[in-house]
Amino acid sequence: MPDSVRKSLTHEEILHWLRETDPNRLAHLWREANTVRQESVGGDVHLRGLVEFSNHCVRLCAYCGLRAANGGVRRYRMSADEILACARAAVRLGYGTVVLQSGEDPRTTADWMADVVRRIKRETDLAVTLSLGERSEDELAQWREAGADRYLLRFETSNRVLFDRIHPPRPGQHSDRLALLGVLRRLGYEVGSGVMIGIPGQTFDDLARDIELFARLDLDMIGVGPYLAHPGTPLAEQATQPVVETDDQVPADELTTYKVIALTRLICPKANIPATTALATINTATGRELGLERGANVIMPNLTPPEYRVDYEIYPNKACLSETADTCGRCVARRIESIGRTIGTGRGDSPNYDPSRREPA
């Protein structure tokens, strides 16, 4: 796989790698992805402290345990002071970024969130990443002006029919995440997106198109992880009813996740790519380490207080539910050191990010 091929894989080549099962050939893919990672973003692993500050959500996404119709969820909202305490913990633990994540909660108003961002920026040098779902352009602009640096919004799948099946819009609204990613770029955010792997009804062709779309969107951050069924959600209930031919259905497994991480690194060499918590959930022993060795360069240790963290149940049995922020930080540091990598310092901005993309005032 010469350098000229690394950045210009054809659709057929991506499909081939997604279906590849030979360990020797896959070892070649892992080596190439690791080499490109080293050449493009270096050996540092950047840590993003995750704060899951609200599990309220008005959406009815068919795959998510936080969906509004799930009456079995114990709902919570953290206060601004609690979020600030987590940001201080991020500084103490040496993280360069805090990621504020929630369901689509109408009580997270534009003014309230902007005030939280300003408080973090006044007190710390942290980069602030928001992951609050589909919000209006006015809200996104207000948060950017308040100092938010990055925004994560997964498009989940490039197959529009499949997207609509699993992600119904709010009444009277149209869900267009690709358009919102364009808005985020124009506003000057570092833009992150990604997909689930193995959604019931997702074909290998769909997944190959997802990877190609990463490159076309010129993303600064790309998060991918396996679909993990949450019992009681419509998608989990339908999982026993095949939507596509069995040999064309993408498996929601560890190996396919590594393939997507590796191919994403080859296609988008300068993007920041995390080894996700979902990957750690399906392989608690070495999932994140193997992700880092196959193209990833980011880990997101959890800063959410354990009494809240247990209820942020997008999928069940998440890794590290009972750990404190300090315990989680020490564990992540040991894992990174065990594979000969170093923890990054500073904000860890994506080398792909170009601040000139912001619209003129």
C-alpha cells in the first residue's frame, strides 16, 4: 500500500478491506494506519475529559437508551457549578479539553450554555467541545461566540433511508445533519462527526460510503464505534428481523470497528480519531489500546460524577461506570504507557483544522 494509495482508496478497495478476514493481510492494514497516524498527527494521545451533564432528551431515536419514550431512565441534570467542578478536575488531571455532552434537552438553553462556556474559559485554558445534538444556527453561533471551540455531531449513516428509520425528526422539523455540519464549519468550529458500525440494515456499501464521506466533509474529528443494542429500544426489538441479506449486513463487532478506524486514518490522515468508550465496552481488556495501535490518537476519560454516569445509558454496560475521575485518569494513563505512547499536552487541536474557514464578520 504505497503512500499514493493511502489517501486515494477507491470504493472497491474500501469494500475489500471491510470484508477482509485474513489476519496477515489485516496486520498490513494495521501497520499502514499506525504509520500514517505517526506521520500525520504524531505519537501523542490526547485526552478529552467527558462530562455527560444531562440525560434528558426530546428525541425518539430508535437506538438510544436516552430516548424520550424510555420511562425506565432515571433522569438528571447537572448544575453549572457541578460542570465547572468537572472542568477544574480536567485541569488538575492534565487534560487539554473538556467535552460537554447531553441529550437534546430543551432546558439547556442558549443563554445557560453560553454562560457555562464563558465560565470555563475565564477559569481555565481548556478547549471546550460541545455535543448537544441538533441545535439551531443561532444557538450554535451564540456558543461559538461564548468561546466554544469544537462541536461533535455524528451523522450516524450516510444512507438517508436508514437514517430516517432510526432517527425520526421532531414534529414539524426536518433533520439534516450534513447541513448542520456545514453550519458548524462556517461558524468556525473544529467539526467532528462519525457513524455507528453495524446498525441493523447497514450494508458494507453503506459503510464504505460513510468513510468516503468523512473525506469529503474534511472533518477535524471522527468518532466511530460499534452499534450496541439497548434493550427496550425499537431497534433492539427489531434486531431479530433481518433488514438486509445476512452476508451484506455489517457486523457490530470489534474487528470491523478497527477496520473503520484504520481506513479512516488512511483516508483522513490529519483528523483526530478517538478509541471510543463503546470499543472499550466490547473489549474491556485491550479495546482502546488496539484502537490506538490501529490509527486512533484520542481517548475520552469520563469526568462525570459516578452517581450521574450510571444513568447516562445510551447503551447498557458501559465501561468505567463506577470509576471516579481520578481513577479513570490513572487507568487511561497506564494503558497509554503500556503501548509505548505518550500523553499529549495542551489542547490537541486537529492539524486538519483551518480557522480561516470561519465566515467573515
